[in-house]
Amino acid sequence: MIIRALFKTLLLPPTSLLLLMLIAWLGWRRWPRFSRSLLGGALLVFWILSLPVVGGTLLMYLERGYQPFNPEMLKTESAQGAIVVLGGGRVSDAREYGGDTVNSKTLERLRYGARLYRETGWPILLTGGRVFEERDLLPEAQLMAQVMTEEFQIPVTWQEEKSKTTAENAAFSAQIFRQQGIETVLLVTHGWHMPRASRVFQQAGLTVIPAPMALTIVEPDRLLSWFPSLSGLSSSYFALHEFLGGWVYRWQESRKAE
């Protein structure tokens, strides 16, 4: 997992662009024309990806076709289902909480999962393990359960604590649901993550009702949307991360089919 995380970091901005700038600097004397072109190209891409209008548009492309969940959707579902909330990361050693806790993305997902529980009454499964196998860390699902039960006052029926990737979220959650006879899930994650997440949950044999949250709004008529910002670069990062993840999953599927 460490090698995978390092490879991902090197491919995605800003690390990949900073490496190109470093290469340009190292080769400036020997290959001045090439180095100038490389540096200019890296700076231009960095600028473009930092524009909120660009990052937002990339996220909206991933979210196309998804709408906020409407409880009316369940009227066509005859069977009982479950709510699945995907983990989105942790904050290590948060001193104000006396230890590890969920990060902002996971907290957003938990909040929406709590809302869906109140609307549907469906039981909740939280999924997320230890990404790097640190033995002294609680699985992410346990951190999520602490927040869901103590802060939102919502009961948690199942915790899936072994997964390290979205594909494993789906595979291990499906194992739990097969034992319970559950086939339909309300899948809670960010809108930009939903295409990859819903795909692997469907491949695991579950009927997925998407419940995307934090859907992106782009404001091209807003002047600041055309100025570079950290939020713009962050949006571009998550979008490119999902494009890369989707490509890797499809490549793995094609390898299995051979």
C-alpha cells in the first residue's frame, strides 16, 4: 500500500508538476530550450489546475447524471436495504479529541448518513480499515462509529474494518450483507467518488441506490473563479485522483478477463 500511495502521489499534482519544474531547473544549462519549455508547460498546467472553475468543472464531469437522493426513490424498492457510508480518511493524533478522529470528508459523509437514517430507518454499515496496517491505530470504521453514535446519536449496525481501498469496501461489505440477506444499499459518498464506488458495489452483487453528497456547483460568472486558489487545486486533485482510480480499476478488470 505504501508503494501504491507513493506512486499515486508522484503522478498527481502538485507533486508531479513540482518534479517537472525540478527537472527543468537541473537541466537548465545543458538543455536550455527544453528546460524553458518544460518549466513553462508545468507552470501553465499548475495555473490552469488551480483555477476553481477548472477544478469544479472536472468534478462536475464525474458527478454528471447523479442527483441528490429523494426518499420517493424507495417506494419502488420492495425489499429492506441498508445504508453504507464510505470512509474518507482520518486525522491522526487530533489533540483536541485526545487521539485519532475522522477527517472533514468522512464527517460530511457521516452527517448525511445520519440524515438518511432518520428518513428511511434503514440500518447503517460503516466501512473503512487501516490503510497502512499500523497495528496501534483503530480501523477507520471504529472512528466513524464513535462519531455516529456519540455525536449524531445514530445506532450503527455493522462495521467493516478490513478494507483499504474502495474495491475492498465493496467486497467486504457485500460479504456482510450476504449473511444478512440484504441486496439493496443506499451508498453514501461524495458525488465525485460515486462513479467508481457505485461500480464496484454493483460488481460485488449489490443493488445500488446512489446517495451522493456535496455535489459541486461551478460559478463561471464569479470573478474569483478565474483566479488560482488552493481550493481550485484541491478540486483538480480529487478529480484527477478519481480519473486515475477509475482507469486502474478498469485495467484490473481487463486483466482478470484475459
